[in-house]
Amino acid sequence: MQEGSVIREHRKLGPDVWSYRWWESRPSGNKIHRRIVLGTAEQLRDISSARQMTAGLIREINATDIRMAGTSITVAQLADHFEQRELGCSNGRISYSTKKAYQGYLGKWIVPRWGNYILPNIKAVEVELWLKHLQRAPATCCKIRNVMSVLFNHARRYDLYDRNPIQCSRVPNVAVLLTS
């Protein structure tokens, strides 16, 4: 399993950046050094905030490692991966306000409740019961459910998980039409 390293790199033009570095094995057996920029030193103030950005990346990098076969990620790790890939500044496919809304629902509702669960342990009925007892407006519950569904679709797209249990869950007291 790769852990990689996070370093701060100086740039001639512009602010310093935090980079994540790791070794990747090639089919020939050779190893190649890889690097990805996590963000600027202005965006990520210290090494601990830069390390938090790598949770999803580490899982994706290790996906082909035979030693990682059969392990599963948590909802918190999936949320980190989703935020890195979909909610970053460089993704113009999603509007700024939608990104902020997703981050809000993830940070306030989904990760605090489901963050420590591994993906196979998320069950539709359990999600329904949780939404029923939130004591929030039906529309809010619907939005939370939909963000969870988007999160699981993201996992499917990146081959981090093979199904979306949220598709089977219902929102209490609301007729929901969701095309996932």
C-alpha cells in the first residue's frame, strides 16, 4: 500500500504549492515517480490540511495494488475524493453555488452521521429511518438524500464501489422523482 508524501514546493512565479508524490509500478516492473498539485499554500495553510486532501487520492492510487484488494473505503474517504475531483475550482461542469451546497450537506449532515461507515454497510432502510428522524423540512431531507446518491454515483464512476444503495431509499412524506 502506498502512502506517498506531501511536500511544499516553491514556484518561481506565483505562490508556493502543496504537492503529493508517490511511486507507480509499471507492467514491466519499473517504477515511475508521480506528482499531483493539491493546491496553493494560500489555500492549504499547513501540511495537515494538505494531507487531508490526499485521502481519496491514496485510495485511487492503491486501487490496482493487489494488497488492497477486498478493502473498502469509508463514506468520509469517499466524500474527500468527491470534493477533490468534483468540487474543485477547476471543475466548470458544476456551478459555484452547487459546489457550496454539496459541501454544506456533506459537512453538516452526511459525513458527521455516516463518515465512519464503510460503503457496503450503508443500507437504504437505515438511510430512510435517519432522514425520517432528522426533524427537517421534507425538501431538506430530499436534498440530503440526493447528495448521498450523487456521492455513490461518484464512487461507481471511479470504480470505488459497485452500487448505489441510495437509489432504493425513499424520503418520508415527499414524492421524490430522482433520475440517478
